[in-house]
Amino acid sequence: MNLESLFEPFSYRGLSLKNRFVMAPMTRTKSPQGVPTDQVADYYSRRAASDLGLILTEGTVIDRPSSKNHPDIPNFYGEALNSWEKVVQDVHANGGKIAPQIWHVGNTTIPDVTMPDPMEGPETMSVEDIEDAIQKFAESAAAAKRLGFDTLELHGAHGYLIDQFFWPGTNNRTDEYGGDTIAKRNKFAIEVIKAVRAAVGKDMVIILRLSQWKQQDFSVKIAQNPTEMEQWLQPLADAGVDIFHCSQRRFWEPEFEDSDLNFAGWAKKITGQPTITVGSVGLSGDFLGSFAGQGAEKNNNLDELVRRYDRGDFDLIAVGRAILQDFEWVKKVKEGKLDELKEFSPESLGVYY
């Protein structure tokens, strides 16, 4: 298996990476009351020292009521920013690059998790709420640049707030932020992206994570065909998205009939922008099974990954559970030590090492 091409440098606008591997964002709920600890800094810096091209942090929330659904999800405002500055410094000291994933969970909840006032009880957002949320996304983005992060990612996937505006299953608004077409439902995301671009300037790369599937419905598709995908993605690119992070449960599955292109492949073909593919890289089972206590065996799908990458379908590869289980995963792949890669155990979801 020749994996050399996956270790080519990547450069786009203000972002330069030593290889094509990205650590996918994974929520850990290990930041008490939203403030990352030294353990969080160690967790990221350990992986930075193991040949990752880019680290995307776990989701970090903006300064809005109900922006999180667990009290120990990290904040990206206020006191927490001092801790995030240490994370950036430690990652850079270990030769890594890092981006915060900036997030608002919307009206999603976690069973049996009690949120303190005034964080619980999400309600339909007023226009004033929407305008404030847009501003708070911009403020967190500006903080990312100020703290020295190398890029940033907006979480627009998996049924959370930005995605809730995209999807007709959750957006039943009758005002200017709703509508019967994706072109109309794009308005919130476009305004967030434009505000973030104004906050960080023209050179800082903005990544947007998107998914067709939702936690509420694994089979749903916002775009049923390439034409609808163009109506969805092109305005987002025009608004300022540099890289599309295209989340799938399994990266090798085609997005539409009559083509084996996956989501990232179609996004790149449609917009011309760089894309990140993600979804069960190096593992047999998708990550949703992990929450049901399912493990995942090592899988030789790296051959298929290289085939698609070399064909030009995508530019970067995000790896989640494999790197969570084995922080030296990229280093082992680079050195050809595939027999030393660890199989994924669901117990690692609760461990921070």
C-alpha cells in the first residue's frame, strides 16, 4: 500500500499543513463548566506531536443561551479563552496546527443531562436572537484569530443550529430565515459566514462542516441531486467558505446515483473549493455504533482512501475514532506500521489521554 501522497504538504490561502491528515472534532465533555483544563492541552499537544497535519478541536460554543447541551462542553468566550490560548501554544510547541470548531447545538438535548439556568429550555429564536447569534459567532471567530489559531471551523452539520436552518425538517419558519427552498434557508448560514469573514479578515481560512445526514434521521439528504447541492453549497462558498468539511458515516459511499463520488468529491467538483472527507477512515464500523457500545475493527479501506485522493476527489482526510483510540495513528501510518494500529474500543469515548 503506497500512502506517500497522503503526506504531501497542503497550502491554501493563509493555511499551510505538513500533510493531509486532520484530527476530526470529537466532543469530550472534559472542560468543567466550560473551561478547558491542562489535561485538555495535553490531549491535543500529544496528538500534535504525532504527525497530524491539522487538529480540529471538539465543538466549542458561542456566548448564547442554549449554545451547549452539556455543562462541560468547552466555551469559546470569556474565561475559557485563557485556557484555549495555552492549548494553542502547546500544540504549536509540538509542531502542530490547530483550529477551534465553533458551535451552537440549537435545540438538541442529551438525555439525563441537566443544564443549569439560564442554559436550558431552547425556544424558537426571534430575529433579534438570530442577529445576536450571528454577532457571537463573529466574536468567537475574532477570538480564534487573536489567540493564534491557524484556522477555524464552523459547525454546520449533524442537526445542530446552523444545520437546523438548512433542513426543512427543522426549519419551519415563515420569516426571512425560512422558506421552501435551500436558497432561502441558506440565509442564516450565509450571514454567519459573512460576519465571520469580516471578523477574521481575508487571509484566515474558514472551514465549514456540513452533513447530509442528521442525528434525527440518518437517511435524510438536504440535496437530492448535484443541482440541489450546487444551490446549497455555491452561495456558502461565495459568502466566504474556503474549505468544505463533508461529513459522511462512511467515506467510501457514493453521494448520488450514477457516480462513485462521495460528498467531498461532489462538493469539490461543484464549488472548486478544497474539501475534507471523513467517515470511518481506517475502521470497519461507523461512529454512531460507538455510542451503542460497538467496537470497530481495523479496516484496509486506506487503499480506497488513496484511490479517491489520488483521483483528486478531496484534499484533506479527517480521522476521528482511530486517533482518539491511538494518538500515534498518523505517525504509524506514515512509518508503514499498519499492523500496530489499534482497533477502536467504545471505552475510549470516556477516556481523555
